[in-house]
Amino acid sequence: MNKFAIALSLFVSPLMLFADDTPAQRLADSAQVFREIMATPDKGIPQELLETAHCVVIVPGMKQAGFVVGAKYGRGFAVCRAPKSGWEAPEAIRVEGGSLGFQIGASSTDVVMLVMNERGMRRLQEDKFTLGAEASVAAGPVGRKTSAETDVQLSAEILSWSRSKGLFAGVALTGATLRPDNDVNKELYGRKLTAKEILTGGVHPPAAAKPLVSELSHYSFREEKSEPLESRAAGGPPKKK
């Protein structure tokens, strides 16, 4: 195989990982991943961390390309929360590279991140940023209690977890880059939108996103949240907690 063919295979093969994966399917997978993780409180994301998080990032089935050492690619969604209206519309994102804590022999890993403060939320609105360099990231704790006194929870902008082969654990995503998936966002919303417009409540979620927004609303709520976004988008009455 000549050098051109090798280079072409390295470029094309990662894209083939997503060839049969539509935005609607990824949204459905994201909702399922979150629901399965939260269904077992003793083995999931601590509830009090979810309650205080500004945003959630879910990357279902992040892939590791076996033909390139260390090559990792994922497409998923970031969803942020407005103080009075709940979870807003999802922004499509891409995650690339970095040390993602794949289990030995695993080719697909679900990744979940909680953005814990406004600085981290602002990072999601940028064209691209690197975890561990431009935003601090740490492995998130697992279970009912967070050990809130730990430095991890108090200082990290982003907490992260991974799940593969049934194992769910905190993992530091050092070196991974996140950026908007602009083509997917245009496909979902029918027009070109910035990450800020999507994440700060500038648009209503598409129909395919409602299961994900519903799962987030079900497992995390605040007293000041008067009405989940999916109710507003559908024109229905607020849900009672």
C-alpha cells in the first residue's frame, strides 16, 4: 500500500465509524445511556452532583479506531440548564483524541460529563477547547454520596465518567477536545446556529431530543425550576415534582 492510500485510510476510516449513525439515533441512544446509568443509584452519577450541574454532555458509543493507536472519536450532545426553565435544547458536539479510559479490548464506550460551573459552560460555547488544558477535568465519583469535601468536586470545572462492558466508573478525559458538530446542528434545527444560541435557550428542542430532555428532567430538578423545557415546547402544562 502506498503512502497516499495509507493516509486516505486514516482519514476515511474514522468517518466510517459514524456512517450508519443518524442524529436522531444518537439522541435516542443518549437518552437510553443516561437512563440506564441513573437507574441504579448506588452505581450511577451522584444525585447531588447532577442537581448542581450547569450542563450535561453525553457521548453514546464513543469509538476507538483499532488501526490508529490512540485514535478516539465520538459524537454526542451537550445540554445546559436555565435557572427557571430547566434543560434547554441539545447542541451536537464532537469529542476527539485524548486519554479516554477505554477498558481493555473495548471498542465502544459511553462517556458522560457534568459541567459544574459557568466557566465550563462558557467553554462549551467556544469553537473548540481541550479538556485538562483549557478546562479542568477530573474523574467523577460513583454512587449515592459525592464526598463533597473532596478537592475534585470543589475545583474541577468538568467531572467525567465512562461505561464499557457494563463497568461504570469515573475517568479523567485529559487531552480530549470538544467542539460543536455544526453540520448536525444545522440538520437538527434547519438552520445554522451558534453553540451559544442553542445552549442558552435560543431555540426549542427538536422532536427527536424530547426523550433526552425528559430523562434529564426526570433525574434532576431544582426548586426554582418552574417548568421543564419539553412541556413548554409541547405547549403542555408544567410537570409537578
